[in-house]
Amino acid sequence: MRRTSTKAAMPTQLSDQTLARLRELPMAEVAAAMGIILRGSKAMCFNGHDTASPSFTVSKTRNTWKCFGCGEHGDAIALVRKIHGLGFIDACNWLCSHFGVAGSDVPPSRLARSIARPTKPQSVVPSTSVPSNRPDPELYGWLTAHCGPVKASLGINYLQAHGISPELALKFGIVELVNPTKAYLKLEKHWGAERIRAAGLSGSRRALSWYGYALLFPFKSGAATEYLQVRCLESSMKFFGPSGIPKPMFNRERLRQLRKGGLLHICEGVPDAVAMEGAGFAAVAVLGATSFRSEWVEELLPFDLVGVPDGDTAGEKFMKCLANEFRARSKSVRFAIPPEGMDASDVIARGKNA
């Protein structure tokens, strides 16, 4: 990290002029300093959830960033805060130090020169000392076991709106996590901070990667929990999955129970598959429109397949992805398309609540 010798570069209070200069720093330069490698305007998100397709995007016209996968967004200051886990003033100080912004005394020409100098991207976590993230069924199972059944009205209303009864939620092991801060402290005491991070549940801060009330959807493989999808209900992030962990197929064990030639629905989301199972339809789920993996084709070939997309543009991508994957193996896939703006669980819930 480049540091200036003047105290002015590390302010404890920031003028409006300094804040304006920090927010004018080229977003691509700030992203590079954070270790984010852009390909054009896109990159993998720092949360590590988009291994299949980059969802982090920089807007040159607005000079902002947004991840279309997890919903995180903001300006240069917000990016530093997210990645380094800093408060507002500390994040501003980091930018001042790194880019040579010395408050209102820095002439524009000097600021331009300091930004133009090549900047070596800074790694958020040294790769030499931290192993790659990996699934941790033991930790995931421990976390869900220490959560409780869905009782809060926020969670009950969500499940009801998606056609999922309390009994069905219990069958699939859906639980509520009321306080992520307390949950992290318990996890850290039992497993240690590094193991939590390596399991993809935390980043550079000693905290879970989401906040507020959430529902946990466990992905079971026998008695083990191989993955978790978190449905955040009190934050701007909608869904969260363990960072840097490949997204598996939900309800994969259903394939062992289904006879050859049996009807199988491939849904575009976990709540859809749960709701369809509750309605008596065999269903698995893929996490997102472009998250289907070619390696799954072989084990799905024996069944009569019906794709169940969402009724939106992402659903159209999902249909195209499935059709292309199975066409290569001369296998046809039918599609059950919900009304525009709805998904399968919406349709099922509407029928139950009618």
C-alpha cells in the first residue's frame, strides 16, 4: 500500500471536497486496488458466489459498482468498506492513503497524476496463508442443528407466500436464523474463525456474510449437509450461498427414489422445488438461470424432464441453458412456464390460498 508522508492524507474528519474527490476516483482503479480483476466492466464478485458467471459490474458513466448476483452496490468508499470490513472514516482514510488524496489541499493535477500511476492490486487475504474455500458439511450441519424451526412471522409469511407449509419446511430441514451476530460467535467458539471463512460463511470480518433475520435451506446428501442457501429477509442481499463453493443441485437425493422414465421437474430456485414436492411433484432445483452444470446431464437423462423457469428474462435464459445442454445428448425437455412475473411457488401458493 502506498502511503504519503503528510498527516493530511489520513484525516479523522473529511471535508465535502475530500469526499467528492474520493467518489470521483475511477471505479475500475479502485476495484483493481482491491484485487478485483475486471474483464471489460465485469469481474467475479468479492463475495465469491458467482463462480459460474461474473456478476460484479462497474459502471463508468455513474462511477459505481454493483453485483447483480448478491445485490451489493455502491461507490468507491462502499467497496473498500465491504472488502476490508472498515467503518466509513477508515475506508476514506484507506483511499486517501492509497491514491494520494490529501484533503482539500491536493490540486486536481496532482490527484490525476497519483491515480494515473500503475497500482499493484492488493489481495484482500494473502493466498499463501489461507486455503481455498471448501464445503464443510460438519460445520453446515452444526449451524442448522443449532437454529430452530420457523416461528417468526417474517419467516412464516415468506414460506406461506411460496406455498410451503410448516410441515413441509420441517421435512426439508428449513430453519430460521434470528441473530447472525450471536450465531457467528457460537460458530467461532466451536469451530474457529478460519474454518468459518474456509467454509465460505464469512469474509475478511469476524461476522457472517449476511445480516438480519434469514431462512436456511440445507442441501442434504444422506445425513450430511453439503451446502446451504440463505434467504435473507432483512437485508438488501436476497440470497447468499457459501462463497467460493460450487453450487450443487438441490434435492439431488430425489433421483435415487425416482423410477426410470419418471416425471422430474427441474426448477430455477429452491423454494420452487420445495413447493412442488409439497404439491406431489418430483423436483430438483438449480441455483440461478445459468448455474446448470454439464456434469449433471448424465444422471438426469433417465427421466422425463420438465423445466420450470421463472416468468421473467432470467427464466428465458434458464430455458435456453437447459435446452442446449440436453439437445447435445439428443434429449428433449418440456417446459412449464408460469405467468409473467411469477414462479412455480407463486402459482402453488395462489392455488392453496384461493
